[in-house]
Amino acid sequence: MPAYAGTIARKQRHSGAVARLLMIPLGAVVAALVFAPMAYMLWPQGGAIAPDAPSIPVTVGGTVFNVPPAAVRFKVQRRPGAQARVDLGFVWPSLEPPDDRIKPPTNVPPDVTNRLFATIASADSTLPPLERLKVIYPRYLGGGAVVGADGLSLEHFRDGSPYQGEDLIFDPASAERFLLRCTRSVGSTPAMCLHERRIGGADVTVRFPRGWLDDWRAVADGVERLLASLKAPG
């Protein structure tokens, strides 16, 4: 019986070792399945375009924007004329379009720490951002806004609200210029901030890592420069 028990124990150890070895490639496959869609969504898709390619006129919500084609993330949107939505990505802090000839690996989390994303979409029936700050957001805030040493006002949205897990952050001196909803870090998921601006009949939404708020004035200036570059003359 002891010899038989020893054989069973050896087989169990062998099976465990095999299982651990199999978990290594299985983990790699799982990581690829998880991160590949993220890389697909975050980085430009389609044929490579030189980052310095001339901008093209795009009309969204009846408003004309000058869009650098290399910054457009989806090939189908890389055309002039009327569109319902255009998704863009820029390198920070240069605000130049990324070189989409360089593809990120699909088996590691995409690095978004040097990327600013922007979406131009037709404006819907929602209130403009500054009106939301006055009318909508106060219904869902936890109360007790704090103005930090950096000059930014911060207040948490209540749990159970439509904005659960987010913070409302803005510059009290110019909320329209720098008004954000920011997520909080969850595990390996980086916290991101969202800034919205209504321009004509379009809503422009800018997204960037929350960690950039350590130098938020530079971020605010960069967002202004980007929006100014997208606006068509007149």
C-alpha cells in the first residue's frame, strides 16, 4: 500500500507540474485576447499615412474641422466631407499625429501615457458641458468640493449615480476651459479624464490619463491648442 500511495503522489506531482507548464502559454493567449482589442481600439487602423500629411476638411454636425488624416484612428473616417463622427489620436505633448506604421504589441497592456484621444461627434440634445456643471452634476455629487493646493476643485460623484466611480474636477477660475470627469484607477486599468467642448453643432470629447493632472495647466493649454488647430478658419 505505501508503494502504491507513493506512485499516486508522484503522478499527482507530475500532473501538477504539467498543468503549471500549460498555464504559461495559456496565460499568454489570454493576455493576447484581452489586450489585442484594446490595442485595436486605441491605435490607428488602416494603411499607414505620413504624420505630416496635409489636413482634410471634415464636416460634423454642420461644423467644419481641419483634421490631420494620420491622426484619424479608423480608415473609413479618413476622408473629407460630412461625417457623423471622427475618432482621433495624438502624441503628447507634441500633439502630432502618431506614426501608425509602428504597431503596439498585442500581448501587453497598451501604453496610453503619451496619448491624447479626441472624438468629434454631432451634438445631441444634451446640455452643453458648462450647463451640465450648473444643472445636472450637482444632483449626483457627494457634497464637499475641495480646492487643492494646485488650484483645482475636486468632488466625488455618489455611488449609485450615473457617474459612480468618477470625480468632477475643474478650474474654478475657468470651468468652461478646464472641466473634467475623471475615473479612478482600478487594478491595472489607468484612471482617465474626459473633457467635453461644444463647437458649433459638434461635441468634441478629449480623453487623457489622469496622471497628467500633476501639470494640469500645461494640459489645459495643450487642449486649447489642439481645439484651435482643429477649427476651420471662419
